[in-house]
Amino acid sequence: MNSTISKNEAKKILESDVIDILDIIKKINQDRSNKNITYSRNVFLPITHICNNNCGYCTFKQTPEESDYLLMNEKEVKTIIEEGVKYDCTEALFTFGESADKTEPVQEKLKEYNCETMVDYVYKLSKNTLDNYDILPHTNMGIISREDLSRLSQVNASMGLMLETTNKHLLKTVAHKDSPGKNPKKRIKYIIDAGKENIPFTTGLLIGIGETMDDHIESLFKIRELQDKYQHIQEIIIQNFKPKIGIAMENYPEPPVTELIKLTILAHIMFPDVSIQIPPNLNQKLMSIFTIVGADDIGGISPITKDYVNPDEPWPKITELETELNSINFKLEERLPVYKKYINEKYLNENILKKALKLQKRIEVN
């Protein structure tokens, strides 16, 4: 199918009735030669739950008083990494609350660890991981400067930040009114900076937080614009909001599955050069459906750590996913946190490239 479509054509897809949608799905699968659905075997390391944002849909954030720990220490990180290596994990996912080092207790803890900033600390953790283990760091810590991005790119195989939406009006709603880091302009600039630094990058949309169909279209077209210019976006996540007890948005409805299906179709058509990811733990028993409509990746799945952003949504078992996908003649295939086409000198420095090539060879043999 033609990936160059107008916003009006995109809107027609999102407004399609069942007959038109079935016709589009048929065309998608007639044109589809790749029957592999990829995933990364990872360990999830929530380095800190302290965050400068206070999103209405988030359970990850904690205050210093609520948190069991301000910062995971190096020994704790090492223990989890070593356990992950035993299970042949290839991705160490370092996740942070944004600008955690703006709070005094975190600043004091960083000094205790001989670091001035969170970037100093994640650089240290990433370098130790890269130097000592057959596993690749991927960092998602919210918005940082281009200079800091460049620094972390020397010890990370890939990085990520959800665009979520281009709708700035959500900054006045329960979703983002207390979250300065969710300003779309700041997030777009961050993705641009990552592109200028040639960092293999993950981004995506968060669906069901008050945005509209037109917002979905604008957001996807903005990502398309950035990808056309910088060619660094390796995957786009279509992530559905899930209400949770205790959050400000606990009584908000989940987005309809039909809406997610149409968005996946649109993303697949618009991004033939980018993987479209659907989180499997947020869409249990629906992965075969999303695969049929154009998704080709299910993200990171951990054999030893939970999804700390969605702690009530357990990872599905790999064997169950394999069975489900095999039933529609698709195959589950392991990948690294950096996609194969980015494993080269343009995107990875010498040390990361050497390790990535080694791990890529290992997973292909297995």
C-alpha cells in the first residue's frame, strides 16, 4: 500500500466502517512479506520513581516520602543485570522519573554515589553494564539536553521518549496540567536532538488521555516528518491508557479496541520503514488481531522483572505468544534493543557496535 497519504486520507481510514477496514486489512496482508514479529528480552530497572511531572494516568511516580528507595544503588543494579544475563537478556532498560535530581533528597543521594546529576549516574550505570556484561543499555529518563543525549549515546545502544500527543491543550487537563515535561514542543525538540545525534530511537502515542482523532493524525504526521528528516526512529508504540486505582484518571474509560486497531493500520501504512509496536501486557489475548492489522513488534518482555510502569499488567509468556502467532502463520523473533538496520558505525560507537554484533549473532544462532 502507498505510504504517502494525506491527512484527509488518514482521517478516512480512522473513520472507516467495518467493510472498508476489512478491505484495508486484506491489502495489508497481501502486500506483507515479513511474517516475523519481534521482541526484546530485557530486564527493567526503575532507577528512581521520583519525577518532576505528575501525570493524571501514572502510577510510576512516587514522592521521596512514599518511595522505598530514592535511587537504586550500583550493587542492586548489578544483581539484576547479572540475573538478566543468566536468562540471556540482551536489553538493560534504565527507566527514571524525569528531572528527579531537582529534588533535594535525590541530590543528596547522588552526592553519596559521587555523581552530580542523574545523567552522571545513568552514564556510570550504563558504562559499567556495557563494559562488564553481554547486555545493551537502553535509557528512557525523560527530557534532557542535546549535550547529555550525546554523552549517553556513547554508552547506550538506543534511547526513547514517548511523544504521547502533539495536543498542547492537554497541559490544561488532568492528564498533563502538573507535568511541564509533557509540553509537546519540548518532546519534539528532544526527538529532533536524538536524530541529530544519530541515536536509534523509540517513540509513540499514548491513546485515551483526552486527545482526539485529529490529534492522532497530527501526532503521526509529526513523527513521519521527523523520521523523513533524521531516519533514526526504529519503532513507534501505540500504547493504550489503562485506568488504575488511585490515579487521578482512575474513572476514565479505556480507548476502544477498534480505535487502537484503526490507529495500528494507519501507522503501518504511514511507516513502512519503522516497526509498529503494541504492548502485549496491555492487550492480553489480542496480539494476533494487532498482528493481522499491521503491528510487527511487541517490545521488551522480561523473564525476571515486571513492568514497573504498568505493575498490574503481567508480561505474557513467550511460549503463549509463540502459539498465538503461529496460529495465524506468523513467527516470534528475538531482536536487540537496537534494530538490526541500525547496527552500524553511523549509529553506534565502536564499543557498542562490537557488543551488538556479538549479541545479534548469538540470537540468530539460537
